[in-house]
Amino acid sequence: MKTKGFSLLVLILMLSAIMFLSACSGSSDEASQSTDNEETEINAEDATIKSDGNKVEYESNDGKTSFEAGTEGSVDLPEGYPSDIVPIYPNGRVTLAGRDGEGYAVAIVTDDSISDVLKYYKENTSLDEVAEQQTEDMAMIMGTAKGMNVTVMVTANNLYDEGENLISIAMGK
């Protein structure tokens, strides 16, 4: 029996770790570059984790989860990403993208305001059962489309002086 909750938890933990590490890597380019070409594989009784530069793949009896992260916006979207459901923000850089079975997670950074990003996604997604929430530092829309649960969240960057805001997209069945 596939445990979707466990797979989702693994994906969330991996994404959180990568985002934290990429946030800390701004001043240590030399250290982050030294691991870009190293391939690592960890085998356990029921799981395998492979890492090659900015790409990580977790595979177990429950399925496969993979993601790629990069601070320069050179991250490729996972194969099969449904951009017809949630397009990638045109004035942003993809810094993280992952796939877990039929679910997807994408992180994008942009200098645009939270309200501009929210307006774009309201105009360019066709979600059913839409719920929306907005505060000064965060905006979120949730809904369903083509059998997928969709969440788009935009949060203010309070970690850096650079001013980039973070767009988080999560889709899954």
C-alpha cells in the first residue's frame, strides 16, 4: 500500500532542507560549487537516495520522489509538469522543482510584489472551489483543476536584503 502521506512528508522535508541550504549558500559559493559534480547514493533496506549536484532522487517501495534546486534559476521543471493548470510566473526564476508520483512542487523567486503575483495567478489559472487568503506578507489561492488539488502561495522575503519574494506551487491528487 502506497503511503502518500509519508511520500509527501519526505518531499516537504527535502524541499525545506534545500531551501534552507540555498538561503545559507549566498556567501559560500566555493563550498557549494565543490559538491556540484559529486554523485552520492545511499542505500537502505527499503529506500535509495541519489544525489548528483543539485538533483536528488528518493525511491522506495512506496514510489519515487525527485527534485532539483538551484539559486540562479536554472532549474528544469519536472517531466509532465501541468503548466496548463498552473503556469510558471513569467517574471520569476525557478529555484526548486520536484515531483512525487502525481504531485508537483515548484519554488520561484521574483522581485514583483505579492499583489502583482496574486493578480497574475488569479487571471491565468482556472481553479474550481477557490479559496483565497491574503495578509501583508503572504497571499494564497487554493482550488482544484483537472482532478488536482492546487495551492499557490506568495510570501515576502524576510531573509535577505535583496527583496525577492517566493512563489510556492504545490499540486497533487
